[in-house]
Amino acid sequence: MDMIEIKNERLTAVFSTHGAELQSLRDQNGVERIWQGDPAFWTGHAPVLFPFVSALKDWKVKFGGKEYSLTTKHGFARKSEFVLSDCTDTKATFTL
């Protein structure tokens, strides 16, 4: 898991390659704008919920005439390691 930082004159954003999750978003005054994951309540920050939000009825979905089983809430992307495929000072592109 790597941490990737991008910024411009107004914001600094930090992403984790684990889940391509936004970990921090600070304004130009250094004020944090993202939940910082208090373990007493919830350790996440801003997860990518793909391919669905919540759970599936009977943990199954039909797509393109086929039935698939997905047994984790909120899909699989949030628990996957993404690859940083492009990065500049102001842009980060992640691939799964």
C-alpha cells in the first residue's frame, strides 16, 4: 500500500493505493475535510464502493444474462490494491 499526494493552490489530497481511497483532503489553510477514521466508530475514510453500494439480495446479481455471486458488502474495489497508472502534481489515475 502506497500513499499518493496531489495538490493545487487550494487543496491537497492524499490517496491510498489500497482501494484507491481518498485518505485526506486539506484546504489551503491546512483544515482537514475528510473523516479521519476514528476506530471507535469507523476506520474508513471515503471508500470506492464498486460495483455496488450495500449488499445484494441473496448475494447474487444478474448481468448480461449471467448470474454472479458477490459475498461482500459494498463490492470488492474498496479491499483491492490499485495500480497508480498515471500521476502528475494535480492528477492521479488508478487502475484495478
